Amino acid sequence: MSVEFIKPAGARPAAKRKPVKATAPVVSLDQPGILRIGNLMAVLGLIHASIYARVADGRLPAPDGHDGRPYRGTEYVSAVLDSRYSAGATNCAGSAK
């Protein structure tokens, strides 16, 4: 006995996702605004897998919101960078350099 799968009429193949690239934010971190994962990668110097792993571990806070894609406010990034450079001996994840 054979099984045949029939696609519904008008069905399109699933879109392939492109890898996220680090892109510098176009807004100043001193102004209100939102940053996507690519902006965080550029500012924090981490790959997206590291950012999500640190969110899962609790070393970085979860995204501020979702509008189809997660985003963070510029206040979040400013706070992370301030804590990163004011601590001196620790990086943004809170572990020793």
C-alpha cells in the first residue's frame, strides 16, 4: 500500500530564513527606540545564539516586547553597557573576563 501526500491548491513552499547579520543601530542609545537582535549583536559583540543562551540562563533580561519579532528598548542596551563597563572586571554576562 502506498501513501500519497497531496498539497493544497496554491500552497507555496516554506520560506527559508536568512541568518541574522549584526547591524549597527540607526538610533542613538540616548534616545527612546527599539533594537532588534541584529542591533544587539553589533552593540554587545555577541552572536545571536549567545544572546539567546544568556537570556535562557538569566544572565540577560528577556526582550521588552514582541511585534512579530522580539525587540529591546534602547534603555535596556544602555543599562547593559553601563553595567558592563562600570564593573570593570566583568563582561555583559556578569562573568569574569
